[in-house]
Amino acid sequence: MELTQRLLEQFVVLAEEQHFGRAADRLTMRQPPLSQAIQRLERVLGVSLFERGPRGVRITPAGRAFAEDARRLLEAQAAAVDRARRVASGREGEVRLGFISSLGYHYVPDLLRRAHTELTGLRLQLRQHPSVELIAMLHAGALDLALVRLPISGSDELTVHQVGVERLIAVLPEHHRLAAQDSLALPDLADHDFAVLRPGALPGLAQQVALACAQAGFTPRPLGQADDLPGLLSYVAAGLCVALAPEQVRSLGLSGVVHRPLRGSSPHLRTAIAAVHRSDSGDAAVQRVVGLFGSPALTPEA
């Protein structure tokens, strides 16, 4: 005979009541089947769990010890079932989230904050890589979800959710002669030195800047090169040049620089932010994380 959940529940209730009639009422069953079940349990265990007398039953020391363990077994079983259901529904588990570095200043912190509040059973494991590597990791199953800028290559078998739109802005030294203006047109910067990205660094952003400037009629004149946005803006903070960057670099709070929006309707001044995952992913946790991007806090206005 197996120690089924029902049998353990019957024993625990009888151990609490120490009365077959009351225990049978709690279990919504008749007394004879309950008595027979306890007798079978005692035969299997080879010990007496109860002392029976004319006034009812009294639990034995062995029965008392078994009752403690039986309660723990029932609690562990209930916890295991609940956890399996939580994981299946996406309310618990782990999501491996990749992102490009420039989205780590606004989108990723806001996502972590929202997930901590609304998806308390989920853990987000973060990986930072260039877009090309993130897409390859998704295909290989090394990532569950990635935050990237569109467009992306290699999107076959991937599902793409646009979660925001971000504009390029001008970043100027705080004492620059154009810093007093509320906004700028990109041609206003044509004769200035620029901090630019080193070849191969943040290729999507580098291409966007090059195309926007080309449409405005000039090629940026590089004064210095950097591998990432903090390095790029360090040139600006030093008062040496200007730069173009995604608007969320405001979150860096770097001293010595000012941020000015760029006027114009060029499509190269805007970039779409996307959450990407494998199309065959049935992970409910991934869908719940993607659902967080419906919040205005995670979808900055253009």
C-alpha cells in the first residue's frame, strides 16, 4: 500500500481529533472506512499509531512522531504542486535577459524595478552584448529574451515586440555657444568636432548617426573615438566636442554637458526599441516579462 496524500491526510486529521467520529466528519467520510484505512496504515508501518479504548483513541509516541513527519510531507507536497503551477503560469522562475549597453541606462533599470514589484517570483539574469551576439544567443537558446534596437538581422524564427521609440539628441559642453538654444537642427552641428564611436562599437547606433548626418548634408568630423556611450560623452564633458546619442543618456546625470532635442522628421533621428524572443518559446515567464513593457514608464515618448 502506498502512502498516498489522502491516507496521510486521514491519519493527520485523526491524530488531531483523536476521535474517529469527529475525524470522519472533518474528512466528509464514514467512520468504518476511516478505521479500516488507519488499520492498513499501521500494518504497513508495523507500529501502533493509536491506542484504542472505550472512550476513543489516543495517539502513541510513534504516532505522534509520524504525525509530525506526515504534516511536513503534506506541506512539501502542496508547496511542490503550487511551485509547479506558478512556474507553468510564469509567476515564478528565471528569465535570461540580454540587452545592448545603451539600453542599460533607462529600459533595463525600469524593467527590473517593475518586475521586482509585479513579478516577485521571477528572477532576471542579465547579459550585456552587442545586438548581433544577442540574436545569436537567442537562436542558440542561451538567452530567453533580448532588448535591442531595430532593425536587426537574423530575425527568422524570432518574435519581435516593439516596446518603445527613442530619438537621437545633441549632447553639448555646458558652456557651448549653442547650449542656450532649446532645440537644434542637425545642420547646426555640421562645422563642429564630434566624439564618435570606434569602428565596430555599437554598430546600430553608429550607423544611425552616420545616416542622420548624411541626410543633413555632412559627415561628422571626429575629434575622438570611444567604445561606449560613457566614453563618448566624456569627450563632451571635457568641453572638447559635441556628440549625438540616444535620449536616455540623460539618465547618466553626467556633469558638464547639456542635452538638446533635435528638430526634424528624419526617420534616422528615431529608433525603435524591441523585446525579442524565439517564436517557439512557450515560456510563460518570458511572456509576462514582455507584458511589463505595456507600462508608460517603459515606453518613453518620442
